Amino acid sequence: MQNNKMKMSLFPCSIICICVLSACSSEVERRQANRDFDYTSAVLHPQLKTPAPLQNPAFSQAYSLPVETRQGALAQDVDVRPPEQIMTFVSSSRADNSRDAIILWFSARSLSQHIDDDLWSWLNGYLTTNKMAITRRDDANKVLETGPVAVTFDAEKADDIPPAPAQYYQFQVKSDPTTHRAGLVVKWLRAADEQVTPTVFEQRHYATRLLNNVSAYADTQGRGQTAVASNGPIQLLLGQESGSQAIIAENGFVNTWQWLLTVLPKAGLPIEQSSQSQGLIVFNYEGDSSTSVMQVLTFWKPVEQTDGLALSAGKYRLQLADRGNETSITLLDDSNKPVLASAVERLHQRLLKFTNVSATASVVSNNSQGASAQPEVSEKPIHLVKLKNQWVADAPVDKVMNHMSADLSQIGWIVKDADTAAQRITVEYKVPEGSLFDALAIWKPLAPNYEGLSSGSYVFQLHQMDKGTQIELQTASQQAVPTGVAERVYQALAKKLLMINKK
């Protein structure tokens, strides 16, 4: 009985709350400022009058403001709602909401894809599906104008975003072959008959909303053309892509992408930049090298890799193309031009050594039947790369410090102290010495030598960052080691940290 009385007492309060909420804001109130507009009735006071025989002070006219003749919206006529945001539904799209135009850029997923033709097809498909009239079409220049369109947005309720009045719009597809992308431009033309001309703000608002609808439609079409990525081991073959030699992975795009991000640093090709939406990976190559008799005699210098790629030192690009169940990998130089076929073949041979490495597996068991053993992965490797003149490891500071304390002794350093609180490792370095007999005994491991680095005490100072750990080599007095000398140390440490997953 008491509960019933309580429910009866709450009923009037509920009615009052509903009434208050329903009257919170109307469509007009949402577009107007919530302050008064008394400033519009303000009047100018008369200027200061200077009595005779005094004279008015001279003022400079250099900063006088021009007279504004344009009539814009004032007070309650100013729409204070935020502008419509361009929605990048497609993963390869980028918004450009500049003052002069509303553009949505779409990047090609391969060198052979004509993204402008696909974008033109998606646009026409959207208009046909939604039965929107086309008053003008120019297929050669990819420009069309629509009939009256009352734009709605299916993702929102009509009460939240009311339909726009009927308007005429223009679409244009701009091609940018240099960057392998195309832009979809939308422009408001005019209001339909007997419709009030909207403000400039509303024109951009309606045009952006229509562009978002086309983007959502293009996303569904693009997903329908993309096959599901496989999760099996990577299978690599040599093939062709747009008339150039390329590596073909018999795996889906996502699986190939994740695999490349994992194995490229292991293959001695540190990644500088990557963009999955564009299918682009930029890596740094230090250049070819080979072991000569002089390098054997100069035993104090580090051992270099001998399996070069027939390329000069610099940055190179891997352009991935989604072929459904396959993914093509094209090797390009920094100017986005294909390299020689011999370099592609050498890269193919180097990547073949890592085809059994999975981007997601944490443990790979050894073959118990006597076949060639596979490396056992115990944890994710640490990648130490150079970012904006800083060497940063993609792991927390405590993890980096633990591995460095164990690995520095294997690359020529003697660890004296590891201060976890100060995030500092104190080490000692001694320039290796040896006799001619030691130099000729090539079966012995060569002691690392860092040219330009003197014997003495040094400090590896670690700094926790938002995404990783910065490593800085300092002297015993905590002064920075010269860049040229420190670079050799960082490169040796980067190669060593990549081996933490091997037992």
C-alpha cells in the first residue's frame, strides 16, 4: 500500500519533468545565441567638442577601418550551430573543408586502380538508387548537376536533424594522379522554386550533409568489393603490377599489411612511415655492403649484412594493392617510381626468410621431426627507430630498460648500474684491441667497435613518452654524445633489441 502511494506521488513530478524537457529548446533557439541582443540598439555618443581657441589633436589615419558595405546576418539571424562535419566513412578518404570548396579525397588502393572512375561510378549509383534527378551530366570532365534534392541523413532522426529544403547541387570528381587519389567536390547551386534562399552557412551545411550520404554509400560499395583477409601463413611469389615487377602475396590485404609491419624491421628495413588506408609503407635502407679482405683485417669494425637489395641508401616505398584473395607489393623509390626488377627479386628473397612469422601468433613451436627448426617467439620484439632526430623504442620504459641491461653487454658495453627510479643505465666502454693473429682468426666473434667513441664511462638515459621510450646516449657528465658517434650505437642497439624474441 505504501509503494502505491509512493508511485502516485511520483506521477505528478514525472509529468512536470516531461513538460520541462519537451520545452527545453526549439529549432529556432538551437540556432540562436542564448544572450540578449541589446547591443543592436546601442547609439554612438557625440564626439568630444574642443572649445576655442584650443585645437583638436591630430590623429593618424593609417589605421582607419574601411566602411563595410556588405549586409550580413545580425543578432538573432546569426546561426551559431557548428558546421556540418565531413564524415570519412571510407578508410582511404580524407576531408578538406576549406573556405572555397567542400572536398572529400579518396586514395587508390593500388597503382592500377582508377579511383576517379570508381568514385564517379559510386556517385552515379547513389543518385540512381535514391531516384535523384540529374539535370546536367559531363562524363568527360566528371561533372553533374542534380535536380531539386531535399537532403536527409539516415543516421540521425528527423527530429534531431530536420530535412533540408529542396535545393540544386553540383558534383565534380577531381583526379590527382601524382598522389593516386581523387576528390569528390560538392557545391550548392540554388534553391528550388518558391524556396527561400538559405544563408551561406546553411548552403554549406546542406551540401556537406549530401556529401556524407554519398560517402556512406561509397563505403558500402567498397566493402562489397573487398574480400575477407586470410589468416594463414604468407605465401610470396613474383608477379606483375601495372607492368612492373612486383611481389604477390597469396593472402588478403589486412593479413599481408600486418605481416609486413612485423617482419620489415626484422629484415633490416626499419619503417619510417605507414598508412594502411593508402596501403603505403615507407622504410629506410642503409645501402648495400659486402665483406672484403680489408674488413676481415680491420677486425674492430662491426660486421655488415651482405645480402644487399641492389639499391642505394635512402627511403623506399612499398605500395600494397588489394586484389581480394591476393595482395600485390610494389617497390618504389622515394619519388614514387618503380625500381629495377633485380631489386624486387632480392627483396623477395629476403622476405621469404620470414614467411612463417605471424603478425598475431605469440609462440611458434619447433619442429619435433627433425626438420629445420623455427624460431620460438616468447614476446613481441622491440623496434628502435629514429623519429624527428630522436631514437624511440615502441615499448614502455621498464621493458626497454630490462632488455637493454641484458643486451648491452653483447654489443660492447659493460653495465655498471641500472637505476630504475632515474631511468638510467650506467655503462663503461673500452675500445677493443687485438693482434694480427686475432684478426686472421675469423672464426672468433669480432668485438664491436664504434668509430669516434673513446674508452670511458657513459650513460643511457631513458625518457618515457606517450608512445614509447626515448633513448639518449650521454657522457659520464650527462652531456650528449656527438650525433655521428651516437648514431652507430643506436643502430647496433636497434638490431640487438629486435632479437629479444629469439631463444
